[in-house]
Amino acid sequence: MSLQAQIATLTSELAAARLEIVELRAKVGKNSGNSSKPPSTDMPGSRPSKGKRGKRRKRGGQPGHVGRFAAVPEHVDRVEQHRPQRCKHCRAGLSRGKATGVVVNHFVYELPKIRPTVTDHQCLDVQCPGCGLVTSAELPPGVPTGNYGPSVQAMTGLLRGELKQSVRQTSAVMTQVFHVPMSTGMVAKTQDQVSRALEHPFEEAHEHAKQSALAHADETGWRENKKKAWLWVCVTALVTVFLVRTGRGKQAAKELLGEGFRGILITDRWASYN
């Protein structure tokens, strides 16, 4: 390992240690006055005085609150060291000055130019030397029949589902950021492909929830195609299952939990769970 690489490794480890110390100090010093912890968890003597109780907090960080720092990067690609040119006291040149070993790290993240990997699968026609007939090659197993591989489909599903981007916004990100040409129509088609690919694992998770010995269930208002609907959820120790239904009645509850749920169910006692 080169000297420069060793310096980069030690620098990263030192920064990680400093960050861990700051986080540990923050955890030790937390109480109901400088965090979201309830007053019942405060250690004796750490609660604010009665005179301070009832006062409205000012906006922004509260006294004693420790700021959050950016995480130390898992890897460093390049190290650039910057030396001061002149002494800030006497203005003498520092070209021959000896470094003290104290380093202040300033990590800057840059995105590389995104260029998708494009594979041209060429299916050749081959003529039989015996009978003269031509046989066309077929795509081997595992090659997508469409233009988008699993990684492109997964990113489309992430943008539309988890990140809640519109069809037009998803098309713009895929085309302009990832340089994968994708029209709004192809966004909808790809989203449907992702939904069908997730159908089987969803059914497995749903069946596990129905057989669970302990589950939490709830429902809340939802919008589906600009119409009123309900988002139902069943939470177990291993899986969390969501269903969107137009109703809030017992039929939707039975779809979520199954007709013969035998476990312990924790709810807000909404009548549909009866």
C-alpha cells in the first residue's frame, strides 16, 4: 500500500472515531429538554427546573442539542492535501515548515458521468449445410425480451413507488439523468412489469401475515386515481403488508387478515376487525 493510500486510510479511521465520540456524547447527554425523549426517561437531576417548564421553545436547535454530521465515506478515491502558504502571525513562508499531524477533513462528493451499459444481443440466421434451410437463433434464457434490464426496471419502480414521482418526472430522470431513453408510456409499461414481478413475493408475505400468531392492523385514508380509498396495513415481526381498498368495512379487513385469523390482533377497536 502506498504512503498516500495509508494516509487516506488513517484519515478516514480518525474521522470515523471522532464522529463516533460525538455520537456517544450526544446519546449520553440526551434528555427530555434537548430531544424527543419523554420526561419519564430522564435521569435524576437532569430535568429542567420548574421555572423553565411551560416556556415556549425558540425555533431551531435547542441548548444542548448536538448537530448531525455527514457520515464518513466508505472509501476515498483521491486525497488532496492543502498547506498554508504563510504563517498567520508573522507572515513567514511555510514551504519548509513541518506538518504537526493534525488534519481537518473536508469530504466532497461528486457524481461520475452516468453512462448505461448497452448490450446488443444479435440473433443470427444460419443456413444448414445439409438441407439448405435457414434457422434463426433465439434469445438465451435470462435475456429480457424488452429493452430494459432488471436494474432499469427496479429504478423505475423506485422512482414511481417509493419516491412518489409522477410518470413525466420519472421519464425525465431516466432519460436526462441516467441516459436511458424512456417515454411516459414506457414508464407506465415498466411499472406494470415491476408490479407483476413483485406479485409472488407479495403473496408470500401476505400469507405469512395471515398465519402470524401476533399482528398489528390499522387503516387510514388514501387517494386512488383521485378517488377516496383506504390504505390497510398488517404489521408482524417479519413482514409488513399493505392493501389499498375502496372501502373501510369488514370485507377489506377479511382480505387483509384472512377469513380464519387465529392469532392475537392489536387494533384501535374499529368495528370492521370484529
